[in-house]
Amino acid sequence: MEKVRLGRTELMVTKTAFGALPIQRIPTADAVKLVRRAVDGGINYFDTANMYTDSEEKLGEALEGVRQNVVISTKSGGGDKKTVLSHIEKSLRSLRTDYIDLFQFHNPAKLPDINDPDGPFAAALEMKEKGYIRHIGITNHRLAVAQEAIRSGNFETLQFPFCYLTTEKELGLVEGCAKADMGYIAMKGLSGGLLNNAEACYAFMQEYPNVVPIWGIQHEWELDQWLELTERNPRLTPELRAVIETDRKDLAGSFCRSCGYCLPCATGIDIPQAARMSALLRRSPYQPYMTDAWHEKMHQIENCVHCGACKSRCPYGLDTPNLLVEMLKDYDAFYAEHRNDA
């Protein structure tokens, strides 16, 4: 399987990497089986985070015995030295390892101050000096923070959303990382599930040699899909370019990427799903959304108290409350027409 150098970390990682957020949703035995199949299939890079409930524990169990053959990255969203130290210590225990290949600051609203003795960066530096972490990176959903991270020179990698809906501004991050010799780790390669042509997504990523996409994997069929694509290694064809152009037209403008930073909602609205419902109804099998349960979930939008918390937390600047109102209108119209199809 093709491996690429992850910037100046010198880590050689498979360009098809395993995003371990989704394994928190499946039983431990299934997760362990899935991860071990990924290792057997040639994948050597696994990405998780402290906040992904039991993802680290499942990954630790699955990789025990083959730890020396894989690269693991995890994350902490802690805002001070004490918290980040405790997160790293917990990650080491959960992952059943004595070192973390790549530690990442998890989507901070601003860059951690490298000179603050009580700040999160001080924790990372201390743990790196002790050998518990080997490299330091950052993840983000904010373009300005990502640009500043590249300019700072303080981070060895950047993890940022990247897919074929990307604008020129985001492409600038890929170029900036290449010039700064920073590894670029691409999340949201399927744009939160809105992109449904895996071959087009894979081929697009192959156009950028320094980009390492992490594909969120929960099911065996998803793993099989990425392993098959990796073996076949398709490149962009006129047909795949046509798919990409159609999706770019259909999804142009502001849309929810389902990053989840809007949560929690004070009234329990499933914002990441509800805010992109129009696209889900038309770009995936819609029948699951025609159930009484989903009808009730969508009508929770009517309970919105307009506190503005979701809007303030959206890294993409979406007017989330108004977007939800529009999604409910569209859902109700679609539901009236298709509710008997479920």
C-alpha cells in the first residue's frame, strides 16, 4: 500500500488512513475485528481523539501486539496544561501504548501559546521531552486559525476538512503546508456523508501527493470499499470529473458539514443531521428519514429557543437557526409526498 511522508515528522503513513471516530458507535468486538482487518489490509495510520468516547479503548485493544507496525494520532481539546497532561496520560492508558506518534490540539478557537507555562502547549512540550508523544500537530475547522498555524511554524501537521468541494482558500492550506513541510491530514473527505461517489473522492485525493485522507470507517463494507479503491488506485477520468462538477454545482454555497461543534443543543435538536436534511433526502436513500421517529426529530426544530449558541459555535459561520427552519419546511414538503414510501 502506498505510503507518504507526513511532513517533517518523517512518519511514513498509508495514504489511505483509518478515522476511528465512528467505531465508538459499534460494539467492542466489532470494532476490534474491523481495525484488525484494516491492519491486515495494509493500513498503518489510525486517527482518534480523547473526546471520541471509547474509540481509544477499542483502538488500543485492536492494535495490541502490532503497535510497533502502526502510527497512531490522537487529540485533546484541553485549554490548560493540567487538563492536557491528564488527557495524554489517559490516552496512553486507553491506547495501551507507551508513546503517541502524533498528538494534536483538537480544534482550538485560537492557537495555543507556545510561551505560556501553564498553557496546553507546555503540556505537549513536556510530554514530548519525556518521550510520551513524538510529534505535535493541530486540527481545525477555521480557515484563519489554520493559516496562522502554518505561519507559526510551531506545528508539524495540520488536520483540516478537505474534499472536492474545497475552495481556492482551502487549497491554499495544502500548498502552504507543502511549503512549510507540514503534514496535511484531510478530514471530512466525504463532506460528512454528502458525497456518495467514493471513487471520485479517492481519485481527487490522489491529485495531492502531500494530503493524507482519513476515512471514517464504521462498517466492514466501508473498509472493503477503501481497500479495493486503494488496490485499484483510480485517477480522475472525464467521467469522475463530471461527477465532481455536478456535486459542486448542487452543493455550492453554505451547507452543513456535520462537524458537530454546534452541539449540544439546549432543546435536543440533532443539528448536524437536521441542518443538512435537504441534501440527505436527495443524495442518499431517503426512506429511513420518512419514519415517525425522524418526523418527530425534525419537528424538534420548532422548540428552538433561538439562544444563538449553535450559530456562535459554527466554524463555518452558518446562520444555523434559520437554516434549520428552512430544512424543516423542505422536510415537511418531502415527507408529505413520500411518507408512504418508508
